[in-house]
Amino acid sequence: MTDPKSTNDPSSDEVAAPSPANSSAGNSTAANQDVSSSPALPQPAIGRLSLYHRELHRLLETNSTNINSQQLGRLVNVSPPVVRRDLSALGTIGRRGVGYDVQRLIDRIGEVLGSGMQWKVVLVGVGSLGDALLRYRGFERLGFELSAAFDNAPNRIGSEIAGIKIRDAATIEKFLVDHPAELAILAVPAEFAHEIADRLVGCRVNGILNFAPTTLKLPPRVAVVNVDLASELQRLAFAIQAQR
């Protein structure tokens, strides 16, 4: 993907190097070389990296081989300096007048985000939201395998959605003993969320994507990402009002 207007603009050329604090003395880094360690990143940057990763995959499907910070920023509505700062934190260096190699960026961002690995994921709660999540095919491309789904509704137990059998929620522990999973998606009503989360944590689940509108109090070793759709709509409404 090439933008003639931007490739000759020094402000958009990719020459972002790691900060001196993260570089070894006397180390000369070649263009497009990536560091192997995963840096500590703030949550907003992690969210942006996920967006970059998604758009870069789409670019790769169109046979695009290079992209610069202006082009990537336009795709995700992020300013070019922020794009360069985010990618510099990964130790990723672009080439002046060329930009970043799309495949290398995909690989490096995937390495940092953990999507280069294979993750087993279980889903608890197969209502309308859970049903939609089971049918979503984007997880596999990023290395996330939905290995099982659980519910307590008799009319759902034993059925299949997108090839995944719905199991009785009472069998969560037994299943996870035989088929360990490190990640779980919680799509249950708020009043059941903490009980289910505690059971998952007891089975050595280390990360929970929580769609229940409640705050989970779990051990520090457990990573939790909360997705409260009503709260997100509130944020959206506030953003619209702020623009008026």
C-alpha cells in the first residue's frame, strides 16, 4: 500500500528506534529488525496494537507489502506520531521512504500480544451473546481456539453451535481437569458471574473476558478484561454530547 504524497514526507517516514534505555551500548540495529523481548506497554497502547494487527491482516489479504504511519493511522483513526511511538516501543524500525513491512509488523505485534501462540478458550453462558461469540470465526485466525461452551439451560445442553457442543455448566471442573484452558469468556448474568469465575480460577484459568455487568474480585494472578456493553454505550453517548 503506497501513498505517493507521504513517502517523500520526512514527518511520515518510519525511522523510529528503541529508546536508549532499552538499547545496548554500541548496538547497531538494522532496518526492520525486531527485538525479541515483549515490552511493558500501557493498556491504551495494547488496544491500539490490536487495532493495527487487525488492519494489517486485512492489508495482507490485498497483497500490500508496506505501509507507513500516516496510512496505518488513517485506518485506525490514530495520529502518525502515536503510531510511530507505539511501534518504536516494540523495537520495530521502518525504512525511510518505504515504511514498515506489513508481514513483519503482523508477526511482531502478534508476538507481543500473544496471538502467535495457541490458546485454549472456554465459554460460559450460551445466551444470545454467547451464541454469537461461538459463531464468530475471527478467534481462530489469532490463535484462540474455543474448545468448549457451558450453560445450565436444559434446552441448550447437548446441542451444538458452530460445531461446538454445549455442555452442562455443572461439568466445568471435570472438563477442565481433562482439557485445561488458560482463558475463559464469561457471558452469564451478573448474579452468577462471580461464582462461575471462582470455579474457573480454581481450575487454573488465568484470564477472563468478562461480559457480565459486574466487577470480579479475583486473585492478582488472574487477568480480567471487562466488557460492559451498556457502559460502552454511555461512553459513546458522552462523546457525542461533548462534540455538540
